[in-house]
Amino acid sequence: MEQQQNRAHRPAHSGAKAEKKKGKGKEKQQGFNEKAFAPRSGRRAEKQGRRAAERDQTRLHVPLVDRTPDDEPPPVVVAIVGPPGVGKTTLVKSLVRRYTKQTLNQVQGPVTVVSGKKKRITFLECNNDLNSMIDVAKIADLVLLMIDGSYGFEMETFEFLNILQSHGFPKVIGILTHLDLIKKASTLRDTKKVLKKRFWTEIYQGAKLFYLSGVLNGRYPDTEIMNLSRFISVMKFRPLVFRNTHPYMLADRIEDLTPREQVRESKGKCDRTVTVYGYLRGTNLRMGSKVHIPGVGDLEVRTITKLGDPCPLPDADSEKRRKLSEKKRLLVHAPMSDVGGVIYDKDAVYINVPGSFTRGGDEVPQGEGEKMVMDLQDVSSTLEDAVARSQIKLFGSSSKPLSVDPGPSRLHNSSDEEEDASDESSEEEDEKGEDIDEDFGSEDDWGGESDEDLTVGDEDGVEEDGDQRNRGRSAPRTPHRTARDLSTAHDRKEKGKDVEYADSDSDLGSLSDDGEEGRLGGQRVRFGEENDEDIESDEDEEGSDEEQIPRWKVDLASKAQSASLQRSKQRRKNWMKLIYSSSLTPEQILLDGSASSSHDNNMDEDEDDFFTVKSRDTLAAGDEELDMTKERIDVEELKQWDDEELLDSIRGLFITGGDSASGGEGDGYEDLEAEADFEDLEATGDGEAEGGAKGAVDPETARAAALAAKKEALKRKFDEQYDDPEATKMDFYDEKKEEIARQLQLNKAEFADVDPEARALVEGYRPGAYVRIELEDVPAEMIENFDPAYPIVVGGLLPAEERFGYLQVRIKRHRWYAKTLKTNDPLIFSLGWRRFQSIPIYSLDDHSIRMRMLKYTPEHMHCYATFYGPVALPNTGFCAFNSLSGDVSGFRISATGVVLDIDRSTKIVKKLKLTGVPYKIFKNTAFVKDMFNSALEVAKFEGANIRTVSGIRGQVKKALTKPDGAFRATFEDKVLMSDIIFLRAWYSIQPRKFYNPVTSLLLSHKNQWSGMRLTGQVRREEGLKTPLNVNSTYKAVERTPRRFNTLKVPKNLQAALPYASKPKLMKPQRGQTYMQKRAVVLEPEEKKAIALLQQIRALRKDQVTRRKEKQNERKEVHKKKVAKEEAKATEKEKEKRKEYMRAAGMKSKREADREEGRSSKRRKT
């Protein structure tokens, strides 16, 4: 049979069918169809709604104030953590390459890159030291936790996760590496599944886990790194409580500013002055606050300076420049690494120039280090020689320039020069060579020439020199020199041949103006002593008339205006600086007012640039001026305010007063705001006329605009509430968020108009600023043993955290730590920024009566601990360690907890048992000894409850005269001489004042720090034997059995007792009875009969034993049979129960379907 040939289907591209299909596709693309997934049951709809509400509520958190500024946030700290050999450095290089297209050969210290328009990232590699893990856990915003996929989790990973839990858990992303070592696909799949399950157990269900397959060309694959970088870039971080209340800085550079001579004289053992650089994070850092560097200690801050951002966020100008030249934009800031061929060490800058280079090739892009070396080649002379050759004249009429005495050469230490060089940003460092050239080349421009050179013949030479020195600087640098010799009036008269006489005092100023080279309105060029010419500027040409006008009358209006502006500026005082600046003395603050007042009288002289020296003799003599800011009060003028009508007329102008009847009066507050135009009272007449016209028009328009805005806001609010009243109501979460945003906006507006210097004095330096912090009295070992692989964290301390005291914490021994913690054993605490060793005392709350000391920490339960140390705020988490050494096997975190209170008055008490023995016994009274040593001790315990071992209770009464420490006691019953009497007491104890900070950064081997050791540990390390005390050895105790006398009842008492209570005591039998005395002799027949009976009994006994054994065997068989039948019956019962439940389920389902309106289906029989 032949195969039938069919034509292929040709779908319609136009027509009704095609339009219909296109519409269907569009509907599918549009998204979710509500009707298709509408619930059929009201109960199910309610359940879905409840589930959605619960999911929304679990997503919400308590709103926290984020103190990070939005305009310039600090870089996000991304810490790469993992065991050695897992690929941390490779990941950092790959991520830096992804963001900056630059390859780092050596990764040391923090590496900051720009990752977006408003985001920067600081990558920090954490080594395998426990101290570094603790420091990184306190500052990291995001942790990239690297896990070796071929090996699995290691102990350091779990330790770091538990440290994170104690110090505020940041975001964590897991990264599996070395997966290319697993060749089998099924094994790889199972490994991923097991590691993800364990990772989710430690973090949370659904935590992100990335897989890095292998290494290509020294980096991870670009696609996987791109996915990871995108995930990092879009992450949002919730502010953590501790970091949101403390300022801190991750130092990316450190320099030693100590004079080299001082270091040499002390052989390197003197305390150093150190500067650290980095981005501020957390809250504002104020001047005068202490800081703590973990691993070093508490340090004093000398100065804080805000520097230019070395890794700025992109703006419009930088984007244009980036498009023109990609190389010019420095996107990475890593001073401790080899970026741009420059490495900043602790006390030097190393410049790596590959190969040989010359000054020729400007078209080849050069690194930062090459530019610095080439700029140094341009310098023809030292700075000291250039200063010695420079000449400065304060006035054009001066006969002698300022001279610098050639004293002995002063060598500044290299660290100061490095500090000045490093304060500038990367762009400023590129221009350093040009600045040096201008400094050396423009000396004659701003310094003038000597008197010997001021001849006509040198005219051409001056012009040529000026052309050679012209390097393009728009204005000369302002030199700071010391005035040695100033020319006097006599010298000037001798130098000048013609003496000009002035018609008025103002003409004297014009005479001095003639000699100035840079006066206003023109330039003065001197070709010789007699030939002076004025080169008029454009302004002078325009304003010059045919007739000669005296120079002091020229431009009087502009001079008056500038004088009034200067006077108003001097009247205005910067109260922020006067109040918060600690550099001004009270005399200087008082002198400010007098100087400004006297300065107003001599304004004309200031116009001519004369310098006036003010003496402080009047202030030193004690003639202080009175407070002129307060006017004198006239009592007669105050009487007008007693008139009630006057008070009622202005009552509406105040907030507490009621609204006035008329609309115009009701807006008086707005009138005051509208008319509050400050006018310059010393301006010209035209200005006053304009100000008056403006004041007449502005109040009406301002009032109308304010009224219109108020009505518009009220109408909008009414419309919102009328249209949808529920929409205007906010839940708790939104209300809190809006309140926080409103407060932040208020804080921002408060300091909007304050200059940055005054703002830094008031609120401190804001987060996100790149600052330089100068620290005093830093131990020399920190600089000598500096290692960039260990992070330096500068944590700011709150005022309360600078003092020491007793802390009460809630603590729990970690479940993975093997040993039990013992009271008075030293522990290393990581609390706040600090790591220190202290001696805790563990206790429990004994029914809210007392804090009872515990000798050991309880199992799987919290207890209290009290120790001496730096104060931390309540609810601050901490973790404790027995040792920070890397040689310890096993889990090193011994305990975790939280701070409860500071300096609590509750005493910790321990149980104390005092024992004694009676030495004289009366009826219910006994004299007891060996419990106390003196009558004073007995007096303290009078009335205390005592007890015997047998349970007889008693009480301490009075001390006896002899022996010392003996007392009289009463008991419930008569005690025996063999009784031991004990007294239970509570003895209050105080923790030892022991604080030993962990100074790991001061050591050459950072992980070899060891604090106070236990006695047993010292003996074990030193090989010493434990001293043996003879009285402390355990010996076998032999106790002889005690004999008690029989009870003796007196005969008189026996006679009175009834018969049943009388003791049935018989006298012991002394002689033998007849039955005991007689001898029994058996006959032969009796012997045979007794022997036969014994044999019969033996047979019977054996028969009964064999019968019992047979019966037990039958019982065992029967038990097995019964158990088998019971098992079968149980199985049948289970099947019946299943069948019944299945039927019941079907029945309930049918009933539910019937309730929903669906007809039940018929089943075939």
C-alpha cells in the first residue's frame, strides 16, 4: 500500500483566525488572569487571605533609623571569609577585575571600587586568625562565606557564624569552590544538596548559595562572577543596632608621624604619633571622643581632618571624562595593594616602575607611580634653596624686600612630607609635578626683584624671564614668610626724589597706591627709580574724564558699599565657632568684639591696606568692656506695658493668643514673616528707595500666596478623607517609617545652612566622609609589627563606655564546647569593640531572694555572670573564648550571652557551713565550741538557726567567756556528745578587678597572644609536679559500729502503765531446762524409718522440679503462638481502620462538594 502524501499545514498570517490567535498570545503575555484562579470556596478564600496577611507580617521588621547619609554613603564592606586555600584572593581579584577592569597582583588590606552611580564596595579578605574573624564580624555589611566543596565545612566556618550571631548578624552569601575536583555528576549533585541543607540549617531556609566551577587564567569564570556581582550590587542592608549607635572606621592606610630623631634616640621604643585614613561609618564621629583599636587598646584622638574622596562616586564631569579617556578614571582605591605601581607601607611609599622610561612618551598612559617619578625629575633645586632666593615686598614703595635668614638646614621627617603628599586625592597627586614647577618658577613673579635689578637696562630681561616662567597659573600662590626687615618712612624719603604732598588724608592713600603693583583699577610697572608709568586697565579707560578728578574721589559708591558689607560681616559673629571651638581662649573671644568695634573707626585706613596692630594691654590690665549686646533698661518705658488695651491689641501676634476678629489682624504672624527683610542701612539712597518699594509690595503678595497654599492643602486633605477614608489610615509599620523619615528630614534641614566646619564642631564628622585621624601615644610595636593582612578597625567609644565597672550578663556555655566553665577561671570576652580577659563569677537567681554563686555553669541552661571590665550598654551581645590560639583543637567559642546591667547593687553570695561540737550538755541546752573564734563572731550570729546531723534544730543564744568562740545554744531536744552541730550561712563575694586587653596587633606573630593562665596549665607547660599536702590526701575511714543501751523504764512508771504498754522484759535464763538437759537415743527401727522418710522427701522434691521445667517449656511455646496470633489480629485491625478512614474521607469530601453546590457523581456498582 502506498503512503499518502499530505501537504504541510500553512498557518494563517492574516484574517480572523490570525487576529484571534494574536489576541490569545497577548492575553497570555499580559500576565495573571484573576478569573482563572478565583477560589471556588469561601472558606478557601478566607484561608488564602489569612495566609497572605501572615506572609506580609513576617516580612516586616521593627523600623530602625538608618543614620547613613543618602547623598554620599560610605562604601559597603564586603568581607570574604573562609579557611586557607579555599580561593579568597582569587575571588577578590575576579570581583575587582569585574568592576574596574584592572588586575591586582597582590591583594592586601581593603580594596574600594565603584560599583554603581550611588554605590561603592570595599572588599576585605579575612585571614584564618580568630582575632581577625572577630573584627571582621563587627564591621562587615555582607559576608561572602567561602566553602571548599570537595572537603566540606570546616570548624573555622562554624566559629565565624557563631561570632556573627553574637555581634549582630549581617547578610551572608555562601560560595562553593573547588567543585571541579568532583568528577562524577551524581556525586557533585549529592554534595551540593548536602552542603546546601547544612548551610540553610546554620543561616536560614533559602539562603543564597553560589557555585564557582573552576579557575580560568587565574580567575573564576566571568559569567559566574558577573552573576555574583549583580547580586551584590542590588542588595539592601538593614542597619544593625550596635553599628547604628557607634562611629567606626576601617583603616585603609596607616602612617607614622613620629620624628625620626626621637625614634632613633629611644631605639624605636617610644610611643608613636600615627595617622590612619579611611571612610567613616556608623554615626557621627566628634572631636574629643576616644577611640579603640581592637588588638591595640584605647587611644586619644589629636585631630580629625576631612580629606578629598580618593574613590569618588561618578558625577556628570567624571562621566564625560570617562567617555573621553577610560584610563583617567581611577575606580579602585587600595593603598596597601599595588594599584598604579604605588604601595603605601607603614612608613614609606614604594613606587614600582616596570622597565626603563623617559620623559618623551606622553601619549602612552602612565601609572600613578611613573607620574610621581617624572615629576621629581623636573625639580632643579631644593625647596630650601628656592625659599632662600625668593624676595617678597609687602608694598611697592618698600625699599627692601623681605629676607629669609639662611639658618641651619632643618630636615623635616619624611613621614610629614608623606602625610602632606597623601592628604590630596589621586587627581591632585597627578598635578604634583606641575605645582612644584610653579612654586620654583614663579618666585620672581610674586617675590619681586631686588633693588639692584630695578634699572632701565633690565627691562628686556624682566620680560624674557616672565615669559619663561609662565606656566599657566591664574593666580600666584600665597607665600607665608617671616618679616625680618620692613622699610621705614625715612628710607622711603631717601629713595624717592620727589616728595608729593596730599591735599587731604585720603590722598595719602593714593600716594601709597602709586607704589603698589597690584592696586585696584590698574597696574603699576616700574622701569627705574624715576621712570614710573601707569598702565590703565579697561575700567579706568571707561571711567576716565577729560578733567582731572582726585583719585580718592573715584568710585566712591563702590567703596562705600564694600565698606558697609565688610562692617556688617564683622558685626556678625559666628557663635558656633565661639561656643564649640576649643582653640579660642576667653580673652580672644572678648577681644573679638573690641577689635571689630575699633576696626569700624579705621575703615578708611583698611581701604588703603595699612596694617594696624592692636595691643592687649587693656584686657590684661583687667579693664574689660561691659556686655554691650544688652541694652540698658529704662524703668519709665516699661510702664507702658501695664496698659491692658495695648496688650490686647498685640495678643493675636503670639502663638498663645487667640485669633483676631478681622482677617487682616489674624494674619499678623504671616505679616511679620513677610516683612522680615533685612535692609542695608548704609546703602545708597537708590537702594533705600528700592527696599522701601519692595517692602510695600511684598507683604500683600506673600500673605495671599500663604493663604492660597493653606487652602489648597486643606482641600486636598478633605478630598482624600472623603473619597477613601480607609486609605488615609496607616498601619503601625508605615506610621513609624514616616515618623523616622520626617525626623531625618528635620535633622537635615536644621544643618542645611551651617558651614561644614561649624557643623563638624557641633555634630561631628558624618558617615561617608574620608578622614584622616591622628592618634597619640600609640605603642611602638603596632608600627614595627604592622601587617596589612590583619584589619585595623578604629571604633569610636561612647562617653559611658570609657569607664570601667562590674557588668552583669546572661551567659550560656556553647553546646559544642566540650568542657564545663568554672567560676574564677579567666575568660576572653569579645564585647563591643574590645577584646579583653577577665575573671567571671557565675550565679543563679535563688527565687528572687539572693544571687547564689555557682561553681560551674549549668548544662544546657543560661546563668548569670559578673565580671570587671569596660562598661557596655545593655542588650549588647558578646562571645567568650578560653583561648585565641590557632593550635587549640576543637571548638574555641566557649560561651555566648548578652549584657543585662551595669554596676548592679545585687551581691553574689556563696554557701558557708560552720561546724561545731557540744562540750557540755544540759537538758535542752548545750555549750558548743569549735564553730567561732571569738565572742565578736558569736555576737554577729546571735539568733541564727543551727542544726545537728540527726535533725534536731536549735538557735545561737549568747557567747561564753571561756573558751574563745564558745556559745550557749538551745535545742528542741537533748543533744548527744557525739552530735555534730552546723550553721548554714551566706557569704558575699566580689569579682576580682582583673582586666587584661588582648593586644594581638602588637605582636609579630598575631595568633600567639596568651593571657593569664591557670595554675595547672602553668605546671603542665613548665613540667612541675603538683605539691602534695599530707592533710589533703584521701584515707580509708574506719567507723566502729555504735552500741546503744537498752531502754530502761523505772519500776514506779511500770506499775502505773497499763499491761499492754508495760515492757515485756524477762530475766535471762541462767540454767538449762529439762528438755535441754535430756539425751535422746534412737532405736534401730526408728533410725530406719527416719532415713526412709528423708529419701521419699528427696524424690518428691526432684519430681516437682522436673514437672515445673516441663510446664515452663509448654508455656513458652504457648506464648509464641499467642504473640503470633496477636500480630495477625493487629494487622487486620490496621487494615480495617484504614478502610474505615478511607471511606470516611470520601464521605466527608462528597459532603463538602455537595455543600459547594456540585452534584455528587454516581458510582457504578
